[in-house]
Amino acid sequence: MNTKKFTLVIIAFCFLTGLTYGQQLEDKRVKIEITVKDGNKTIIAPVRTATFSFTTSTNNGTATDGTEKKAQTKNYYLSIDFEKPNIALLKAFLANKNGLDGQITMVDSYGKMPSRKLEFTKANIDSLSDQITADYTSAYMSIMCTTLIIDGVNIE
């Protein structure tokens, strides 16, 4: 009688362990990276999440003849969340005042979701945040860029 209970407990333990292990593998199946070109160096950094936004705004100004002039501004933002800060990437952005060109890629290791590619030009840091605690680290960077191409589509 005790061996039946013991066998049942072992089977349940193995089943629950397998479920937990399978869920951990599922979490890391998508690989996201940022790649920037700094002179002759290519810097690649792993990314936890990446978000893009595109906005247009109309600015009112005054022309030299005194008439009101409206101009449209296009703003491209990329917000990137890193598991840990990448010092080489940070140095590259801070050293290049004219901006960096690069891309963010997302690849599903199982091949079930389509790959994504966000290409950007002349990107500069807009904001930077770094969180350090005893058991968790995170770095967040928001960059502005001149152009943005998402999966081959030029966003204008």
C-alpha cells in the first residue's frame, strides 16, 4: 500500500517538474537584440522588450514676412528595456552626437512567429533609466531617430 502512494507521489512530482521546466523554456524562445554600428565596431546587446512609436505634430511659426507658417514634425521613438545595462552600447550612443544607425531584431527560435526587424538611422538617447536592487536589475533607454523602417516598410 505504501509503495502505491510513493509511486503516485513520484509520478506527480515528475509531471509538475516537467511542466515547470517546459514553461521556463517557453519564456526564452524569442530572442530580441539591438545592433548598432560604432565606426568599425558592431555592438550587439540582448533586449528584454522593445517598443516603437511614431507621432506627427504641427508646429505653428511665423515667417519673416509676418504670416503664420505651419510645419509638420515627425517623431520616431524606440523604447528599449534591457535585463542589464550594456556599457559599450551606452558609450557608443554618448560618443556619437550625430547619432547611430542600427536595428532591433526579434527571432522566434521555434520558427512559429515571424521574425521582426526595426531599422533606424541617426538615433540619439532621449532618456535613460537604470534600476538596481538586491535581486533585480533593469536598464531602460528611450531613443529618438531620424528614420524608422519596420519589416521593410518605411514609416513616414
